[in-house]
Amino acid sequence: MQYRKDRRGNDLSILGYGCMRFSKKGSGIDIEKAEKELLAAYHAGVNYFDTAYIYPGSEAAVGEIFARNHIRDQVNIATKLPQYLIGNRAALDRYFNEELSRLRTDHVDYYLMHHLTDVAMWEKLKKVGILDWIQEKKQAGAIRNIGFSYHGNTDNFLKILNDYDWDFCQIQYNYLDEVAQAGKAGLQAAAAKGIPVMIMEPLRGGKLVNMLPEAAKSAMKNSGRDWSPAEWGLRWLYNQAEVTVVLSGMNSLEMVEANCRTASVAAAGTLTEEDFDTLEKVKRAIREKEKVGCTGCRYCMPCPKGVDIPGIFRCYNTMFTESKSAGRSQFIQTVGLTKEPAFASQCIRCGKCEQHCPQSIPIREKLQEADRALRPLPYKIAIQTARAFMFRNPSKK
């Protein structure tokens, strides 16, 4: 296992264990199976384990397994504050203490504000006293490192990143999402500030393994590299020195063993031009199913009415490269839940975007098409309800 440093010089395994996808048994987690997999990762050198309040049964399973095997002090636990449930100062302690109880510990090594999509969510937490609360918990040793996980656009990521002295952050990032969400710009901005970056969805929830078109598989097979699709995705990330930890939701011993092997040999700056050419072929094969030839260059931005043009097109394309539900879910997270509305329906058809598009995309027409696909009536209602809940005024009680 290889390691990279956090801000305090501590070694973190470059492979982290994402604890969201434990196998199920009956109505709960298969603890015996999860224990074998966690211990296999631990004995292979993995020392970073990521869970969250809303992962059903995950925190309790992690706590039980680590306590039973007496390895709590040899590992780093990362878990997350469900900020979307926080309405007042008292709720901060209530949820945190519940998490400590589930995890059977008196401290969290890496604690995140979970699922921020807009700087407004961070501002809401500040209004209920999160800054003083963090300081108190860090001084007491109950929180060792503070960070945030993120699913919005690059601009809001940078605002959050620059608003506080974070110890680390967590972003979705993979070779297909290089310009999506925080993207490479966010990764490099965090690294420039000396902030470790943890990577989630390195394989798009397994889609960059299980849903690759035949042309993409052929490109990998003919590359001369004896790498699996998963290894290609992980090596692309490890090749970047700015990446600190890559999380993988492993739920089999075979997956643990394969990913640990990759994490023992992959290093920054080792991919060749031929390797990058192979991945370009893979991406082209995936994108052949796209409905809009948007490259995410953002020359069309800013829209005078705030429409997130590249964000909408990216989600629309995901409906056809992955699934309708995947595209709509991504849309809700990255466009639907920003405080300032960014919907295609705000377009006034001024045409400024089309004047700057290098791909000559008929943006106005495609925005309407994308909006109809991404926001059928049930999704409109769900987004409106979620927005009303997430951007409600907090109470200081």
C-alpha cells in the first residue's frame, strides 16, 4: 500500500474504503461478510474508512467491527454531518453524539459537512453556529480534521473552499467527470492551498466497469496493458499528485484484493501518452451515445439569466450514456439544488451563448429539449420540495 500525507503530515492510504455499499443480509448489513472485507483491506494497509449518518446501518457496522477487532486506534474514520437535517444549534450535538455512539468511539478523525451543493448551504450552517461548534469539538479532540463533501458546480466549490480553513475536502472525480462538479479546477485549487482531496465515485458507482460499451472495452484490451477497467480508472486518479485518497465502495474480497494491488504499484506521473490516448478512445466510445456535443469548455458562460448550460447538458447526456435515473439524479444534485436557480426554463433565447460556442451547438433548442427530459412533472415537484426544505431559514435555538 502506498500513502500520501494529510495537512499534519499523517500517512493516509491512497485507497480508502467507502462503506456505503456493504452487502445486505435480510433487512440489514451482512456483518460477517463486511468484517472479512474490512479486515482484508486493513491488513493490506488501508487506513481510511469513509461512512456517513445516512448510509443505512453503515456507521454501526463499522463501529462494531473495529471495536470487536480492537483496531479503532489504528485506523482513520471519516463520517459526515447530515447538514440538510440541521435546523438549529442543538441539532449539531444531537447528530454528532449519535454518530459517536454508533461508531463506538470518542472522536472522528475526518468529519465532513455532507453533500454541499451550494455555498448557501454552508452559509446556513454558519448561521446556526457551526464555526464555534467546530472549534469546540476540535479543541476537545472530538474532531481531528474538518472538511466537506461536494456535489455542486465549480464556482460554488471554490467559494466554499476559500471561505474557511478546511483540513480536507471530498469531491466526485473520474476520467469521465474531469470538468463536472468541482472537477479538475477544484482539485487543483484545493491542492494549491495544501488541502488534501478525497475522491468519491472514481468509477461512477461501477458504471466505468460494468456499463462500458464494446468499443471502450476493445480500446483497453488493445492497449498493451493488462489492466482491468477498474484499474484504468484508479490509475488515472493516482497519476495525479493532487489526489490524496481514492474511495472505493468495495463489497467483495476479490474487489478488495484487486484494488489493493493497484494501490501498491500505481504512482503519480507514470501514465504514458499511449495510456492517455487509450482513455480518450474510451471516452469517445462512451460519448457516442450523447445527445449534445458539449465539451464543458464553458465558453457559453456566464448566462445573463443564470442558466447552467454545461451542467444541464452534462446531465442530459448522462441519461443516454448511463440511464435516465442517473442523469436526473445528477441534475437534482448539481443544478436543481443550487440556491440561485439555474434551470433551462430561465432562458430568454437571447442567443449570446451560441455566439461563443466552439462546437456550434444550437444551445437554445437543446436546452428546451434537455429540460423536458430532465424535469418531468414528478421531478419538478421533488426539486421544489427539496429546495424549500434545504433553503429554509434555520433556528438558532
